[in-house]
Amino acid sequence: MRNALSIDVEEYFHAHAYEDVVERAEWGGLPGRVRANTRRLLALLAEHGTRATFFVLGWVAERHPELVREIAAAGHEVGSHGYAHQLLYRQTPAEFAHDLARSLAAIRHALGTDVVLGYRAPGFSLTDDSLWALDVLRAHGVRYDSSLQPVGAGRASRLRGRKRSGVSGAGRFAARLAGGLWEFPASTLRLLGRNWPVAGGGWFRLLPLWATRAAIARINAEGQPAIVYLHPWEIDPEEPPVPRAPALARVRHRLNLDRTEARLRGLLACGEFGPLREVFAAELAEV
Ligand SMILES: [Zn+2]
């Protein structure tokens, strides 16, 4: 079965670990790594004859329109990761509409086309409190959302003061929502009575490759393609230090950055991957 591979194109200083220590006004002054890292990913994918969906942050697309064009020219799908990497539930609907429109404009300007099918929120921040974002996506012509990490109820985890993910009662697989928008959730594995976000980010860096492959095989055995995700900064062990970053956040963020590229190669060598728009072509063709 062909699985979906997605890359959230952002700088290392946009990552969750640093969101509360790096001010937006500082972004422009920090050394940028996204262009070189994304190009390394493009070369790696080309080596394996694999194409993916790149959810590009508008802030990055504005500064590096040529990078967006390189991604598209290599046959990959370009989607939106929003503009300023703001969690959905920390925005008002009006703020999100502005952020989304600005990101779409930057990508469309870079590509010279109107077609941007997909959106992924920073931090998989689609929760019980931010479901209004789906209406905003629809209103802006987006066809699918991949911002859900179905690991539980968004409200419950907020009570514990942690980063929130999940929507109460949401399923683990592709679902058509009211109004025709599709939801393609990040893959989870059902184990010990709960859903584990095994197929990307810190989990992909933490688990040995065989465990990730076994998780994908389990999801495929359920008759569903897996949706795997990673970031360009995850293959960059040379990442510059981020000022004021708390030690624990830094350790978690930097875990196994020196091993991820080899793991990705291993993953691509033993499975077939493609962009979401192709893996879910049949769903998206439904009217
Ligand atoms: Zn992100």
C-alpha cells in the first residue's frame, strides 16, 4: 500500500520546543537553515524516486519563493502550514483567516497558481476549541485538512497544561466533513487502549526504524494508508543554538537529529510513499 509522506517546511526556531522563547520579531535575525535542509530532503527524495506533500510556512514562502518553486518543479505537492506558525487555539477565527490568507497568497505568488489543496496547522492544533478553523479553510478554497492528531480530547490535555492535540470522538482515519472538506489525520497506532502518534516528529526520531515500520504495517493492515510527517530541521544536527531555550526543550527538540536522515532513507527504501493529493486522490475526487 502507498503511504503519504508530508514535510512541514519551517525553520528550527519555529518548532514547538521554542515557540515560547523566540519572539516573532527575532525570526529575521536568526541564522536560517530551512533552504539548505529542504534542498537536502529534496535530493534525498529524488534519490529514492519518492514524492511528498510539503506544507510550507508562509513566512518561509515569502522569503524563499524559489524554494517553493523547486519543491513544485520536482513534482511534489505544495500545501500551506499557515503563515506565522501560530497554534489554532491561540488565534481568533479572524486572526486565523488573516494568517491563512497570507500564507496562501505567499505560496500562490511563488508558484503562479491558485491551486493549494491542503493545509496543516502548526502543532496539530486542531482541537475541540478550534474546530471553527475548518469553516475558515473551506471559505478559502482549501480541499483537505491534515491538522488532526487523534490522540484524545483537546480539552482534557489542556487541563494538564500541556500542548493540546486531538478532537473528542474523532476517528483515526480519513473522513469527509460537512461541506466537503476532507480530514486526513496524522497516523496513530491503537495500543493499550489509546492512540499513539507514532508516525512522525519526536516519535519518529525516538523509535527505532523497525518500530516505525511495524506501526505503518499495522495501519496498512487496517486497510488504511499511513500519514507520516517530518520537518527539514529534523535532519540537521548542525542546528545553531537558540537563545534562552530551556534545557529540557532543547534536549527533546534535538533528540536524534543526527540519526533521522538515515532513518528516513531506511523508511523510503522499504516502502512506497506519495503526496497526500495522490494517496487520497479517490477521496478528493468525490464531489
Ligand atoms: Zn510546524
